[in-house]
Amino acid sequence: MNRSLVPIAAFALLVVVLAIGILRAPQKTVIQSVLLGKPAPEFVLPELGRDSSFDSRSMRGRWFLFNVWGTWCAECRAEHEMLLEISRSGRLPLVGLNWKDEDGLATQWLQDLGNPYDHVALDREGRVAIDWGVYGAPETFLVDADGKIVYKHVGPMTPEVWQRQFLARLPPPVARPLSAPSAEPSSSPPQAPVVAPSPAPVS
Amino acid sequence: MLPEIGHFALILALLLAVAQAFFGIAGPALGRDRWLAAVGPAVTAQFVMLTAAMGTLIASFITNDFSVAYVAQNSNSALPVVYRIAALWGAHEGSLVLWSWILVCWTLAVALLSRQLPARFAARVLGVLGLVSVGFLLFTLATSNPFERLFPAALDGRDLNPLLQDPALAAHPPMLYAGYVGFSVAFAFACAAMLEGKLDQTWARWTRPWTTVAWAFLSVGIALGSWWAYYELGWGGYWFWDPVENASFMPWLLGTALIHSLAVTEKRGLFKSWTLLLAILAFSLSLLGTFLVRSGVLVSVHSFAADPTRGIFILAFLVIMIGGALTLYAWRAPLLKSNAGFEFTSRESFLLFNNILLVVACATVFAGTMAPLISDALGLGTLSVGTQYFNPTFLLPTLPLIALAAVGIHASWKKGRISERRGALLTALGFSVLFAVAVVAGAYEGTKVLTPVGLALGAWLIISALIDPIDRLRRRITITPAIFGMALAHAALGLFVISLTMVESYTAERDVAMAVGDSAKVGAFEYRFLGLQPLEGPNYEGVRGEIAVFQGDRQVGLLHPEKRQYWVQGSVMTEAGIDMKLSRDIFAALGEDLGSGRWSVRAQVRPMINYVWIAAFLMALGGVIAACDRRYRVTAAARETALETGAGLPGRAG
């Protein structure tokens, strides 16, 4: 083959890769976290509205959503209604990571818009977010009962994402209906599934 | 009204760019020499229109016109005026306008300074540049119009990202773009040569200064970005191998290779098709960088406004520009034959190896940047590539490159003798090794395997680069700008290697919890937390710590790290307190308020870190000086004489 054809051939290959990259970009706005399937990073942070601190290990034995947000983040406002809806559905508790924010603003925000979170950990400096590999707010992680990260979504939570990516991966709902979580910690935490469930295939 | 004028100016600029591209490329192709007369005026008019568009957008920023969506999203009435102007390139749309404006500045410079070029060739160069401009203006107007109105108008703006409110970052994008876009000139020269089907040594002489100046801009732009990351991001790193950083670094590596291969083409008429390919690839990587940043294909901390529609547009543009140029290359390159030969240790060989190693270095960065994307496209799962990959693989080709440079700059053209410099080089190597051993022996801790290697190589390159100018000085031979610039750039590279080695080996670093009155040891230094005061800025508030740093009993620095809360976006920013000295930086950043008066403090002492950036600036300066060499201007002087005597010469307008 003519040597001077090599560059154009290599470029054609690159274009194919880039085109696939673009076509997949809407589904996956970010390179998936290397943490998928790995234990979620543990942390202890001050908790919003409490004197005590929040220890992520206290969530062991339960599936939960880990949502990174900040009052400075416009997209977070956009997804807030959806988070409230998830919270009302009672499928699993929500842990919010208030990222690089001010406590007063965060309290005000939750008062104004409603509080979907069972716990809000205050990551004022953003160190924990770095551990979790957070690129920007909002990001939402699904963590299983063993404390492993099952899924990560970048960008605002939408009903579609919730249905297709999160609900599909959750274990079947516990038979006993749960009381809707409120700002106060639920007295009866959702039961831990006895067997670690395998995520259902994405429809 | 003003934004509409700006929008209209942008549309006119697009039409003018179309005219410039059409007359510039079709004129010579169809042999219609009268069409060439339209190219120059089209460039000038396009420059006027884009300047008007920039001007109106800046005016909207300065007057806080929050009825313009872009202004409302990126500015605020409390923002200082300087940053209101810099906010122009604070996000996607404005960045594109800046890109186009810088492109037209380069084009205008080419039009004005290249009147001595053959008329058809000059028209082709300007035509290709016009085509690039068409692509970017079309992209701006179709997907990213910065003049879009907001209805109802916002009461106040959402403010510029506080991270970007910084002098170095205000200057970073214009410099970086000037470099990126500058490579379009080399690209256009390459395309014009391929369209003509002729490439000789004068071609290389025309192309060289443009390439070198663009490379210098890119060097400064990258250095500013790295400096900014160091003191503004608040954790004291200066290079992260982030996709966006890589996107600017890859064109730099290929641009460096291009500068060297152009030297061979100019002096010896060799490497012709290789030089063409490098010229195409350097600019292609600049475009690819833009694509990667803007399309959302690779997400990094830098990418704002990731949008797949934009991605598809840029990809189409890439296919047309790069695909077109490479097709042209596949067709024309086989016609370019070089018959001259050279011996193994001649300067040509050294520059060949220089090119190979630089291209390999670029390829490793490219592979690391693209691997996550390729793996994902092939369905192999996701992959994350970080420092563990980049640092060692990048050193593999670059360490030999430094040694090669130290020897190669003394090689003579064509013949394989390292001339009479062998003794001087070996003596220099001896001194360099002694220097490295002395530093390593004097250090407390932190020496790594590569520490003495880096120190010795860097020192060797510095001494080696200075041998020739010193020798000329002693023998009273003139030092031309070309020789001085080359020596400066190579010595600066040596300095860069030394400082990088020092920083990577001997940085002392600790994260400690401190309350006022506490002290902590960091390496040989002691940090004392003296106090904390409230702070009020124009558009933020916060706290300001005071930390004294002692070495033994002597106070060597007083640091004022700040924690700022910007009102509008509510984001918290860490302003590191840095005591900058040439020999070392003492660094402190306030971390988190741990309660009961205790703060986490990141304390670092980095030796010689400022030389990393100084070296980058000196490298760029060397490039600029070399580009000012008289031999690039001889033809211009000849033209002026010709004009004075009234001799007709084919000018820009044919």
C-alpha cells in the first residue's frame, strides 16, 4: 500500500471512534466511574441540622442513593422535584452530599424546596467528592447493601433515568410498605435484603 | 440594539470568509488571476467585522446588559470590569468568537507580511485560512450564538465562574488560542504547497517564523494554565494529565517536532513530505482538542457546555478540513522527492530522532487520552487513565530526547562529525554529573532513581546550549537572533528539566489540622497558625488566615491563605497563600473548618517550582527571538527597495 495513504486511513478510523463516542454521549455524559462495583469510599462528615456527624458506614445493610448537590448548582434545582418524588416513593433512603456549599444556604434551600434527604453530609471543602470521583454536581450514585457502588449517573435525575437505570437495578421492593421518609431519620429503616441481589438487566 | 449589530457583523464576517475562501482557492485553480484581487480586501473586511462583533459583545459585558443570555450567564454587576471583559471567553460561545477573531488576526498578519510571496501561492494560503474561518463562524452562528437575547431580561447575571476570576486565567485562553490558531498558518502553507504541487526550501523559510511564533504563544498559554492550576485550584498540583490539558499539549509536542523538521527542510531540502504531514497534524490536533473539549465526548473538569449537536458539527468540520488535507497529502506527497543523503551522526539524523521521539511522546499522550473513548466505543467497558500511565510512559521518549538535544545541537549538516565540540561536551557532561551528585548528596530525603538522571541531563543541556554562543562571543563572531534564540530555548528546556526534577523529588507536603496558635513541621520548615480574620471582597466574603513559616528560628515567610465565598454562585474558593521565591515556594491552603477553631491546612514547600514556568516563558522567548532572524525578512527588505524604485512586484492583491 502507498505509504502516504496511511495518515488518511488512520484518520478515518479515528473518525469512526469519535462518531461512536458522540452517538453514545447522550446516554453517558461521563466516562463511567472506575468505582463501579467497588466499595463506596467511606467518610465521616458533619451533618446538616444536627450536632453529630454522619458516618457513611451507618448505611451498611441498606441500599441508598447518594446524591451530590449544591445550592450554587442550577441543574440541582432542576432535579430537585424528581428527588422529592423518589423520596416519597419510599423505595430507598437518600443521602445528600452538600458539596462546596454554605450550611445556611443549604438549610434555606431545603426549607424552600422541600427535603428529600434522610441525611445531608456537609462536604464543605470537597474532599469526599474527590474520593467519590465527582466531576460536577449533580451526580447520583446507587449504593447496594454491601456498600458497593452499583451505578452512577451524571447530570440531573429525570423520571426516565430513574426508571431505566436505577429502578431496574434495585432489588424488588420489600413487601411491607415503608413510611415515607421525612427530614427526621426514619425510625424503621428499610430492611436489608438477605441475599445480595443481582442487578436486573437494563430494559 | 448593540448585540444585534454584533450578530449582523458576525454574519457578514461569515460571508466575507466564504468569499475569501472561494476566490483564494478557486482563483489560482481556474487560472483567474483577477479573482485574487478580492482576497486581501475580504480579509481586511472580515477583520473589521469580527472586531466589531467582539467589541459589541465586550460592550454588552461592560454595560451589564443582562438581556443578552450569554452575559447574564457569565457576568454580574458586582464583577470587576477587568473580569467582565475576560468573561467574554469564560464560556463556550464567547470562546468561539475569540477563536475566530484570533484566526482573522493571524490571517491579516499573513496578508500584510506575505506580500513578497508569489501572488497565487499567497491567495491559496489565505483561501485555506478562509475555509477554516468559515467552519468556525458557521459553527458559532448555527449552534452557539453569543448574541442571543434573554426575554425577559435577567435582573442580574449568574456571575463568572469564580475559578476563572484570576489574572493568569484571564490571559490563558487568548494565549492558548493564539497558539492553536497560529498552527492554522502552517497548515494553510502546507495545503497551499500541496495545491501547487510544489514544495521547495523557500517554502520552509516562509513557514518557519509563523510556526515558531504560534508555538511560542502555545507554550505561554500552557504555562499560564498550569500556573493558574497551581495557585488557584488550591491543592498545589500543576499538571494533571487532564484531557483538556493533553489537548493543548499534543499540538505543542507536534509543533515542536514541526519547528525542527522545518529546519531540515529549509537548510537541506529534506523531510519534505514529513514536514507537510506534521504541519497538517499539528493543526489537526488543535482542532481535535477543540472537538474533545466542546463535544462532551471526553468529560473533564474543564468542559463546560458539553453538547452532542455541537459535537456532530465539529466532527463534520474535522472530516472536511483534516480529511481533505490528508487526502490531498495522499495524492501529492509521493510527488515530493528528496535526493540528498546524510550520514548517521549528521544534524539531519539527530533531528530525525528528535522528530521520532517527539511524535512517540505525542502518541503516548494521545493513546492515554483516547483510550477511555476507544475502549468504550469497542464495548470493552470503561477505562480510566491517569498519572500512573502518563508519567512513566511520557518519560520514556523524552529523557533520551534531552540527551540527544545536548549532543545534536553541535552536529553539523550532512557530515557525520560532532566537530570539534566533543571535548567540550564531555567536560560539560562531567560537570553535570558532579552537579547532580552534589544536589542528591545534599538533600535530606526524597531522592528518587531518576533524580540524578534528570538533574544531570538538564544541566548538560544548559551548558551544551551555551557552548556555541559563548564561543562566538569569545571569537567576536556575531550572534544572530536565530542562534541566540535557539540557545535560549534549549537552555530553558534544560532549566525546565532540572526544576521539574527538583519539584517532583524534593517537595515536602503535609495536610494538618491546626487551630490558631498551633504549629506543625513540614520538612525543614515549621508552620505557625497566627490568626484568622473575616474578609470582604468586591463580590465575595470569607476568611483570611495568617500563617508564619519558620526555618530554624528565622521567619522565612508570612502566608495569607483565603477561603472565599462568592455571593452569586455561592461557591467556595480556596485562595492559597504562597510565599514565592525563586529558590522555593512556601504554600498553604485553608481546607475545611473542622469545628472548635480547628482548620485543615494543606502545607507544601516546593523547591524551584517557579523555574518550571520561567523556563517555559524563556523557551517561548527563545522562539520569538529566533523567528525575528533577519533572513526571514530579507525578502521583505528586497521588496521595499523594489517598491521604492517603482518596480512592479506581484503583491498581495496580484
